[in-house]
Amino acid sequence: MELMNLLLKRRSVRNYTGDPVPREKLEAILEAGLSSASGRNRKPWELVVVSDRDILEKLSHCRTGAARMLEKAGCAILVFADPEKTDVWTEDCSIVMSNMHLMAASLGLGSCWIQGQLRFAENGESTEGFCRRLLGVPEEYALEAILSVGIPAAVPEPHKPEELEKDKVHWESWKSKTPQQATGHQTCSAAELRGI
């Protein structure tokens, strides 16, 4: 249940002290991202780490109303990918983001996922274009997301197990919301499936 406790503890943290993230903790977060699973082991990701305060301030304008926390973050980790390597680069990079998010929480740091795809900067430019231009990223790389990381100004309470929306689980078919309802449930036969 140690993993479950970590999953409940992980919260999106948007308020930071402005202090730097210790290097060994940052390295652990990056290793968690780099150890991520990927379809056919293609690993299409490239990570850009930003800790320079001036660049973080500029980066805080990359999303309308959603990236200002970067001004006080200890760092930002941008996850780019080469879409030519795989057609599931968004899924692969989401795993990287999630692993880094969880590692940050396990180390007592705050972090927040800032969506990059299909989003716009305060100047009207795409978030991807803004970040690519600011950081000198080659044109062929696409932005998945940015993880802000920092020392939390306040630590949110963990989620509680009773908050989990278990009614979103369907057993054996869409209609069954509990394992008991699924007992004896009729599903399509192989012949019926072939006819679909």
C-alpha cells in the first residue's frame, strides 16, 4: 500500500517558496522520467530543465492563466518529443510526466502539470511555439507538457481513499457497477462478436 499512499499524497502544487530544488532531488525526478515505459521502447522524449530565474519568469507567460507559478518554482522540466519516432508519443510523454510528478511528491517537493499541447501563450502564440523559440528547441520536436517543481509554500492535504470515484469502474460490461452485479452477466458470444 506504500504506492497507494504516494498516489493519494500527490497533489498539484502551484505555490512555491522560490528556493532552488536540491540537485540530488532534481536528478532523482529526471531519472524517474527517463525510466518510463514507452511503446515499443521508442523513448521519443527529450527533457529540457530550466532553473535560471530569468528564463523561468519568461516561461511563466507560456500559457494563458496557467503557468504563472513558474515565477516562484525551483525549476521547470519541459517534455518534448520527436513525433517521427512513434505515433504514441503523447502517451509515452504522459508517462514521463506522471512518473516525475510522483517522484517529486515522494521527495517532499511540490509539482504541477502544465499542459503544452493545443494551448496558447499570453501573447497569442502557441505554447509549443513560445517554448520552442525561448529555449532554442528544433522545429521537429513537439511539446507535451511542462512540470513545475519547487519547495511548496504550503503542503495540501492528501486525498482520502473514500474520495475515489469507484462508480467509474465497470465490471465485465458497462452496465455492471459492482462485481456482484457482474456475476452471471451475459456477454456477447464469439459468433456475435464476429458479426460486429
